Amino acid sequence: MAALSHPMKEIRQQALWGLQNLGASAAIAVMDVIPFLADADNYTRYQAEKTVRAIGRQAGPELRDIRREGPAHLRRHALNALALIGGEAEIGERDLHVLERLVRIKSAQDIPESLPEYRWLAVPGATYEGLFAAMGLHDRRPCTVAMGLAAMENDVALVADSEGAERAVYRVFVTPELDGWRLVYADTPLWEMHWDVDGLLGRISAACGQAQFFFQDDHSDSMVWSLAVDGEVRRSYWRYGEPEWRGEPLDWEEPLSADPDFDPDDDQASNATQASSVDSAADELSLDPTGVGEHTSMRGHGWLAITEEGVGHRPFTGALRI
């Protein structure tokens, strides 16, 4: 605890690491630890978060006392810590109501910002309501864009059934309407392919008229884009897939022969085109997430939803940026 005030950053980080190793036994130090949750140094904040999580819910009563009685300079840090150790289950009802009101206010003032481009779905904004039932999503609540993206950093929670067996549930972020489209981020289940993507696109497109899927893996250079209309996959590309191309080329796709380096002797599928880029396909089909900005038309607010009925948001921990 004394080393937390050392002038050297590295010593302070080592102190946090040592308290982390003590786990619940370090609860006595929680008031000294929580200011580091707002430290200017990223790694120090990371160590502080790990330390607070390691201390765990034993610190909950003291943190709630700080929220009620102060000191005032620790109130914000205490709320952050409560979110880290137990999520909504540890935050008092008064604070939850204040946060819900703040989200409503901030949502009305939200500004479009660049979005991640690794894996997402897109549906028409006018018909997006159907995706919740098609994806099996429940307990949706309004959120800002920043809040939805923060939720994707910690989108998995383990819940136990009546016999004590644990299973994973996920939260999903649906963006506001952006230039007529809603984007859907479900980072972990889409990465681990918990859904059969063709089946998922079929269900969503049957409900919404159209559904698109985009995936790119920076490590393996694998890319996927797929378009489904009225319940059927119409066109898709999957680098390294078998087959690589499915469906007939769309109007905007350029033929391989338009490439100056085209070799007619190469063995290419008859339905192959130059449309192998996820970014350009997204730009043609709906919108490129990285191009979202002040010029983008935005309507409504985002949603956070859960992949299992009756679980709610309480099992998810971690502070969400609003």
C-alpha cells in the first residue's frame, strides 16, 4: 500500500500487481487502489482494473458506502470499481436510475463515429426490428455508440443453471440507423461462429428483407462477405472457402477480365469477380464502418441485447463508457 504512492510509475504498477496477487485479502487497500482506475497511463489503469477484480465483491460494501457518503473525490472511482467487480448486481438502485437517465440524455446527443471493421452484420434501418427475434435476442436496452463498443470488449458472461453447470451468454450491440442501415456487432459469437451464418442470414433476411455479413481476420487474411435476401443467401465470397464464390455476380461487381493483370489461363470459377475486399463490398452493399463520421446521417439510438431470455444484463461486469 505504501508503494502505491512511490514516485516511479513502475513501482506503483508492481504494487498493484502485488495487491492483485493477494486477492480478497487486499480489500483493505481498495480506497488506495481505485484512483488508479483513472490514471493517465494505460498500463497502470489495466493493472488497477485487474487488482479491483481480484479483490472482488468483498469490497462491495465499502465501495457503496463511498458512493453514499464520500469522500467526494472517490465517488466516481467507486462506481467504476463496482461495475468491475459485479456489474449491475453490485451497483445501488439509485445509481442505476441515474445511469439510465444519463444514457437517455447522451443517446439523444450521440454523434456518428468510425466503427470497427473486423466482423459485423448489416440490415436495413427501416425493417431492423425483425433481427431481435431472428437472432434470439432479449432484454434490449438503449445505449450510446461508445457504450455499445465498450460492451463488445467484454461481451461474454458465464451463468449457472439449476445444477450448477456453467454456460456462456453474450451481449450484442445494434447501432443507431446510419445512412439507412443498422450494423450489428456480436464480437465473440461471430468470431467463434456460435451461429450457422447461412442459417442466421436466412432468418434475419426473412424478417428484415435483407441481411449482410462481413468478416475479416487480420492474422490469417481470411475474408468473408455475404448477402441474403428474403431468406436465401444470394451472393457470398469466402477467401480460402470451398467454394470461394457462391451465387451470381451483382451489378456492381467488376469482372476479372477488367484487371490489367488478368490471365485467362488461370483456373478461375465462372462466377468469380474482383469483389474480394470486405471494405469495398460493404461500401457497395450498405456502408463501410470505418467511413462513418460527421457526414453520416444518424437516426434513433443503439441497443444492447442479450442472447438468452431471462438472463438480463446483471451477469456482465466491467464499466461501459457512455
